[in-house]
Amino acid sequence: MELSLVMPCFNESRQILTTFAHLAGYIKNVLSRKADKLTVIAVDDGSKDDTWTCLAEAKQNLLKEVAGTVNVRVKLLRFSRNFGKEAALLAGIRAVSPTAAATVILDADLQHPLEVIVPMIDKFLATGADIVDAVKSDRGKESGLNRWLANSFYDFFDKHSRVNLKNMADFKLLSARAVRILADLPEHERFFRALCSWIGFKHAEVQFEVAEREVGVSKWSFRSKVNLASDAFYAFSDVPVFLQFLEIVFVILLGVGQVAYFAFILLAQKRPLDRLDYLTFIVLLGVFLILGSNLLKSLYLQRLYKAALNRPQYIIMQED
């Protein structure tokens, strides 16, 4: 079978030579028994270090190492600036040959173990699934706060959308049909992990343990995680709209309660109203709810505006 590997990279100059060395050995000793043709697609997402230079060297080293064992091609793409992992994944799957039977998406830091690729292929062939999800059996080393935040987000997201992301990763095997559909989806603000679930088709799972990085640190900053959660929240959940509806209902009930209270004071107790502080609080609360509602609408409009600009999700500066 023909197989493709897609690997987004960002500031991985310290890691990429090691990753390609491991990959060369895995291709030569293991993967060559499963695939008679293999394409490795690495996308440099506008790295600030020497990732591109290291990728070029790693490419030559890999081709020399696997020469004579399997038909291997390495394709390198370099962005003009940092567009984000989602853009790198999109560029990678768009570069996949239409003749590839399956495509594996994996990170360049080896936290997605290469040893899981063959079990994913076996599951793909045995079940006929269009997508084989590598599911984390263990999240690896991370702080208690980070673990709690991640689990809380996925629990909330699962309850308020039709997309299951619990313990999921970008580590996946995609059929040719799934690759074609994901590559053609027109939306600008993408969330690859959720889109793989959203398109449907038959899924299968294999479990893996997150490996420790050999060098360097994770490129997933707190801001990156917040942006990813925001994209998932607005693109795959109706919660923002529902929250605005609840705000409107709350303000209406508050107004009805206020009128009833005034009527009680005037008619039942027959005394004048003197609740300036209370009214001030109600007005401020109402303003807060209105501003909150407008903020949610603004976030939706921001995404619509970006889509209306119709700018490309990425710009490829160089190919090798």
C-alpha cells in the first residue's frame, strides 16, 4: 500500500534530526513491510530557528538510510511566517498524493510514538475505518492544573457538542477519502481534531502513551491552548448562542420581578419607593449582561469577518 506521513514542525531544530533518524530506522526495519511506497511531508510553520536547514539535512540522511529498502519520497514545505499548527496540518494533507491509501498525522517531537503507526495500519485494514484515532491512555507528565483544565474542557465540550474529543490527539490515520474531504473543507478557523470527528464515517481506535520529549520543550503555550479551545467552542458548539438566550431570559425575569416588587410596595404596603441603590445595581447588572452578550456576538462576527476576507490560511515560501 502507499502511505503518507504528515508532520508539522515549529522551532524543532534541536529535535528534527533525531526524529528523522528514528523515522529512518522505523521505515527500514518495520514500516517497509507494510508500505511499498511512502511519502514523508514535513511542514515548517514559519520557525524562528534553523528548523528548515535541519529539515533539509534530515531529508538527505533519511533517504540515504532507507535507500534500497522501500520507495521513499520526502517533501518539505516552508511557510512565509508562523500561521499555526492547524494551517500546517492543512498544507500537509493538501500535499498528500491522491494515490495514497492512508495518511498518518504525527507530531515532530516524537511524543506520538512511531511504534503506534503499524497498529494503526493494522486497525485500518482490519476494520475498514476511514479514521483511526490514536487515543491517549496516559497524558504523560503535566501539571495538575493543566490536567484539570484539559479534562474540564473536554468534559464540557463533549456535553455541549456532537464531537467527542476526550483523550484524543492529532495523531491519526486517515483514509484517502477522509484526507480529500478534510482538505476541501472551506472554513477558515479550523480545528483539525474536531473536524475529523465532525465529518463522520467509521472510526476505530488504538491507544498510546504520550512519550517524553528527548530535547526542547512543548510549543503549546497557554495562549495557544486558549485559542484552540476558543476555536472549538465557537465552531462546534451552540453554547454561546444559548448563553445569550439565558441572559435575555434572566433580564426579563429580573424586570418582571422588579415590577412585581414595586407593585407590592405601592399597593400592599402603601409606601413610597426608595430603592435607588437597588435600582442602580439592577441597571449595572443589565448593562453587564448586555455587554457580555455583545462580546459573544463580536467574537462570532470576528470569525465571519476573517472568513469574508478570504485570505489563504497559509503562504508557502519554499518547497524542497
